Amino acid sequence: MGKPTGFMEFTRSLPGKRPVEERIKDYNEFVNRYSDQQLNQQASRCMNCGVPFCHNGCPLGNVIPEFNDAVYRKNWEEAYSILSSTNNFPEFTGRICPAPCETACVLGINQPAITIEEIEKHIIEIAFEKGLVKARKPNLRTGKKVAVIGSGPAGLAAAAQLNYAGHSVTVYERDEKPGGLLRYGIPDFKLEKWVVERRVSLMEEEGVVFKCHANVGGNVKVNDLLREYQAIVLAGGSTVPRTLNIPGHDLKGVYPAMQFLKQQNKRNYQSDPLAFGDIESNIHHEAILANGKHVVVIGGGDTGSDCVGTSNRQGAASITQLELLPKPPEGRTPYMPWPTYPMTLKTSTSHEEGCGREWAVATKEFVGDANGQLKALRIVELQWTSSSDGRPAQFAEVPGSEREIPCELALLAMGFLHPQKEGLLAELGVELDERGNVKATEKQYQTNIPKVFTAGDMRRGQSLVVWAISEGRECARKVDEYLLGQSVLETKDAMLSLAI
Ligand code: FAD
């Protein structure tokens, strides 16, 4: 710990942001950087606790007090070395992680937590600027070939780790460019795409081969991969969206959120927003735009919030976000004590930019006009009762509360059910779990098919970037052990025991 009194002298402060009226005119990131002094002060707030709960809060086991200390001492080489020992892509998590480490920060018991996520972003960006991030090529090649299917954070992390272990790795991606949801889901205003490209270029320099427009189970045959590679990692994500089968669901103007977000992400890099290829089912081949429309986003999570930010930038006439659950409390309750991740009210930067939010409402009908175009939603208010642990348990419609709200564009952001089964998974005949995800344990990552492993949302179900990276790393270790009988790759458990 650099400064024993830091947490008493300084309070939590976040870097400034571009003003709302300016930032909604473009899709660029809008969070500024700390000054050197601010960064130093924020890092000095870390208490280097005897038992640092932040380690456990982080799915990667990031060694947080140690890198905070190095930042305080301005030892960038050390800070970068500690951070990159557990996290392949801090430039992603430093921008878009919901930071479960911060909710586990001991200071959070009675003061605002350390700004761990921001510190992480500063370490990696400073490391890039100072030329500390270099391509890490393996000294020796093992002669083993591994195929990774899917180039989201899980596939990228698995590929990077397996390449470090000396295996020859090829990543197959059905989309136009690598990145998965980092590129096509998360909007540029949260994660500019040069950040993804910078990392992919580095991995190419390290020896990883990327093959795009390569849909395994479609234009790339599963059996060819099984013949060519000694191991395969399935990291295809959880791509089938939850739908709302109520009257009017097939009207023009009702779309899954991902199609809307993906189109805008493509527009941002001048790619054809409608060119989805033949790879995803139920794709709408028309431009989905919010300009001038009353937009309703159904679903109160991250994806919904990204739709709000994108709709504001496209010039929507109004935006309303609907959530089935009741409004969460603003702070922790006895039922969500520190250091658990609390289900409290989240006001994202997209919410700050303007949108109406309604809780405890259900959509009963999409109402259309004579031309089959959506013109309104019929919604109803819900009365929730809680279970003994304080969680919302059951709901009933409030009699007489039905009403219509104007809506020409409804975006369904209610989460994802499971991976797409047709194509890759069906051809492999891989076993699925009761939720429809690829079955493999969190310890072994091995599917029922010999030499086929899985990681990320495809195994875990819809989750977070930080979990996808963690799964990719842990899965890579299992693949390495399978190929060589032992592994030199770090594991989360090994890093945590070293840190303590
Ligand atoms: P994905 O990122 O989904 O990548 C899977 C890849 O596999 C895709 O590129 C897909 O094209 C490819 N693929 C699938 N099948 C095949 C095949 N047969 N052949 C070849 N390629 C194939 N998490 C956060 O932590 N913070 C956020 O702010 C956040 N925002 C989000 C916003 C949105 C709109 C969405 C949808 C999710 C968000 N998430 C966020 C969740 C996070 O993006 C995912 O948990 C994470 O990307 C999962 O990583 P993955 O590698 O498992 O899968």
C-alpha cells in the first residue's frame, strides 16, 4: 500500500465525461482520462486489506491491491505485468465491466469503493502508450493444432492463451470481423472498435490465425475441423434471443435488440448494415432506425440500455424502457449484504442521456395500423409480492391499469435463451444441459465429444465479458493439459494463492 492514509484523505471520483448534448451527436467514447494527480490519488485509496475481497469479486481473480500500489508508485511496467498476469484484455473490461470487484471492495462497507475499473483502463492504456504491450510469441511450437470457433471474448482469450502455450491456433468466425459481441453488440460509445482491432492485430502478430466469414456447420464443415485439429474450443456465444409471443409480435417495427445494435455498429465502420449473411435465423432485411420514432425498449438490462443510447444518437422522438420487475432499491438491503453483487438501481450513462423508465409493467399487445406497421403498445401495471428473502417472487396484473403508449419501434431486449442449435452444435451432436447450453463443467470445460471443449456464453449462458475471458483462460489450460499432459498456463486459483 503506497499511502496508508489515502482512503481517509481522498474520496472516490470518476473521470469527467463529455456533456450529454455533445456526446449524443456521435458514437465515440465519452469518458475522459484522469489527470496524473487524480489517478495517483484514486490508487492511493486502496487499503491493501489483509483479505482483499475484490480478488474474489473478480471472476478473473485480478490481483487488485498489488496493481493499485504499483500505480501509486507510477511503476507502469509492474502495474501492467500484474494486471496482464490474470487478464488478457483489460482494455475491454476497463471500459465495460460492471465491476463486481468494486462491489466486493472492503472500503465499500462504509465508503465509496476504489475506482478499480478506471484504474485498470488507465494501466493498460498507459502501457500501450509506453510501448510496454508487445506481441508475446511462444519460444517453441508444440506441433499441435487447435481450432477455436467464435471470436468473442471467450474465444479470443482461449486463443491467446493456447498460442502462448505454443499451439498453432486458428479462430473461425462467421461474421465479417472478429470480436463477437465486443464488436457487434456493445456500442462504440462504450467500446470503440479500434480497441478490439488493436488487440486482434497483436494476437495476429503473436501467431493466431483468424478466418472470418467462416461459419462452422455451414460453409466450413465440422468434420473437416475434427480431422485437421487435435482440439476444438466451442466459443460461439448465446445467440438465440428471448421473444415475446403476444398479439402483433410479427408487425413491422418489432425487432430483437441485437439486430438494431448490430446494424448501427456496422454503419459506424461503413460496412453494409444489412449484410448479415445467411448465418443467423430470423434476420430482418430492412434498416432498423429510431429517428423520429417513439421507441420502446422492452427489457431493463445492459442490452436495453445500449438500445436507449443508440436510439438517442439516431434521433428518436421519445424513448421509454419497460421492465417487468419492480424498481430496485437504491442501496443495499439486508438481503443483499456486502460483498455480494447487489441488485440495486443502475443508472447507466445511456439513461443519463434521456429516457423514460417504467418498472413493474408487462406488454400485452403490439398494436398495428392497417399497413401492418406498429403504432402502439398495450401495457399493464403489475403488483409484485416478495419472497421471504426480499426478492420479487410473484406478480398479478393490476385490474383496470391497461393503457396504450405510442410506439413505432419496439426493441426486444429480454436476454438470450441459449446458443443456436442448428448447424455447428447439431452436426457435432454435442450434449446440451437443461437450459440448452453446451454441457461441460466449469472445472473441465470438456464436452461429451472427445477433444471438443467449450467456454463463455455458449457453456455458461448469457453472462459478462469478464466471465467470458475467465472461461476462455481456464478452458485453454484444460485443452493444454489434454494435449500435453500438463500445462504452463496460469489459472485463477494459482494466481490467487500467489497473491495471498
Ligand atoms: P460472443 O461475444 O457472443 O461471441 C461469440 C462469437 O461466436 C460471435 O462472434 C459469433 O458470430 C461466433 N459464432 C457463433 N457460432 C459460430 C459458428 N458456427 N461458426 C463461426 N463463428 C460462430 N457484458 C459486459 O461485461 N459488459 C457490457 O457492457 C455488456 N454489454 C452487452 C451488450 C449487449 C448488447 C449484449 C448482447 C451483451 C453485452 N454483454 C456485456 C455480455 C457480453 O457481451 C457477453 O457475455 C460476451 O460477449 C460473451 O462472450 P463469448 O465469447 O462467449 O460470446
